[in-house]
Amino acid sequence: MFGFLKRKRRTLIGMDIGSHVVKCLRLDLSGERPQVTHFGMADLPPEAIVDGEIMDRELVIQTIRDAAQKADLPNEPVASAVAGRAVIVKKIVMDKMSEADAREAIYWEAEQHVPFDIDDITLDFQILQPDIGAGQMELLLVAAKKDMIQTHAELIRDAGFTPMVIDVASFANQNAWEKLRPVTPEAAPVPRDADSVDGLAAFDDEQPEAVPATPTGAGEFVALLDVGGGVTNVHIVRDGVPYFTRDLSIGTSHFIEEFQKQLGLTWETASRVARGHTDEADVQLVGDIVRSVGGDIYQGLEPSLSFLKTAGEADGIDRIVLSGGGAHLPGLKEFLSESYGVPAEIADPLANLDYAPDLFGETEPADLSPLLTVCVGLALREAVEA
């Protein structure tokens, strides 16, 4: 009720309900470094969620319970996320006004940008630039269909948990990237020898100062690509500001289908190949398939970049970060890096978290890490409670 009575939770459960896997992860944020205290995940049958639509509600609820049981989760609030065509994230320009007035006017503005009935959506916004000239300001508009949010929250409630935060999956991905990305190591002072210009520099007490450490990607346009089971989310950000967000109708399942078809593999073996284990397949053919199917991701990125160029925001992207279940697809990182001529890397949020050595069982944390990016980003939220 009153702001001074509210406090931030120092633990939060991140629950990522994907089209193929449900992931649950709890973080303790009270120490110097976040610590993963609980983890569990469970596979969803392919028919349970199709194109973001819940096809078998009871099956999804049971899978959430299975993942939570494996994690041995305590009865604490949950942060989860929605994604798909029923979510709109867009930068807009409107007349300059106070935030309070903008909350009144945003619904009128949204009618011009959101392809849904205004009564059927939940809206939020953030002022990015309060004054861009000509009496206008720039906002980030976020809209989602109410029924999708309610359905998502009810799934969590019926599984026995309390949803405290329903976020947008691309924002959770961005949250994990920004809070846990590596930093460029400090540059050591470069010693000067007696052969330098004045011949005396080697004996100077003053040495060049070390270059301060900076987060990887600072000042860059970074394309965060979350390659999920059926959809790849493209989220382009720069220094905390989202510039473009869209979903591509291609995911890990499309690569797996091609592995099965062209290599004659079972679904289980093809799934292992998609996770980077190519010991049972022709590596050259796998690479060819990844480049062929990955071309759809490349083509899907082009409209995003054209939009940025047309808007005069950027000439292109400076870095690609892959996350999700398809991050380890053999050769995908290299293909995208070569195609755009920029560095590409695989997200590793677990690298900057503490956890017990046996928390993830026999699975290598580095193999699992990109799959947990959205889940970690949700658990990093410090939800406010009364």
C-alpha cells in the first residue's frame, strides 16, 4: 500500500514454460554473487504447446509439477514470462508529457500500434527519451493479450505456486545478459624500457593507468537470439535499451526434423545432435544442414536490421549472443558470425552464479547454461512485495 512499507524479495523462483521444456530455478540474491539453490526441469511432449498455444492444459500443469518436484522448490512466489504473437514490444513517439499524463494517453496511442482490441490487452511503457525535439518523446510500448497472461498465471497457480511477476521472455533474456555478461579484463600497465624516447621512462615512478574493465557488448548493438523449440526470439538491444523485438517461426525442432529426414536418425539421436553431440552423425552433413536451416534465421534477422537502418538508429549489429535449446547447434554460431561479420557467442549465465557441484546432476553446466538464460533472467528479478 505504502512505498516505505515495501521491500524487495532476496529470493525468487524463475519458471520458464517453454514449448518443449519447463525449467525451474531459484536464486538467493542476498550474497555478493547470486547463488542457485534449487533447479529442476522436465520435458513437455510436442503436442502440449503448439505455436505458443496451450493444447493440453493438464499435461502442462503436470509437467510444471514434475519440474518443481525435481527442484524440490519451496512454496515461494514465482516469476514467469510470456512470448509469441500475442506480445507486442515497440518503440513509439508521442507528444511530450509527464509520466502520469502518459499513462492516461497511452491507450489512445496504443490503438495505432497494437493489432488487438484495446480492451483485450494489458499495457505498460517506459519513457526512453523524454525529449527528442519538436515537443515529442520516445517510449517503449509493451502490450500483451489479457487472456494469454491470465492463462499463463492460472497454469502456475493450478500447479501449486503463486505467480508474482509475469514478464516478457525477451526482457528476461536481456536481464540475464546485462547482469551476468562477462567483462573485458583490465589491461595491465605497459612497461617502458630504456630504449624509449627519453631513455629514462623505465625508471619513472609513474606508470600508465590500467584501462578500466568494461562489460562485454557495452555501447554495441547486440542481437540476443533465443533459439527455442519452435520459435527463435530476436531481441536487439544497446546499453539497456531494446531497439527491436520479433519472433521467427523457426526453432530447434526444425533442425531436428531435417537431421531425421536427411541423416536417417531417430528423434532421440537427432535431438542429441542438436545439442552438439555429433558422435553418431556425419559432421560435414550436420554442418550443411545447420547452415541451410540456419539461413532462415539469417533471413529473419534482415528485416530487423533494415528497420534499424531506415530509422537511422544503426548500420547493423555489432555482436550476436545465442541462447536457448538451440544455442549449441553445431556450426550455427560460426555461420551467423561469418554471415554478419561480427563476433558471436553462446550465452553462459551460470558462469557468474554460485551453485553446488552436484546441483545439475550429470549434465555439464556449460551445456545447460544457455537453455536457462530466460529462467535465470526471471529469477534475477527483485520483486517488490508489501
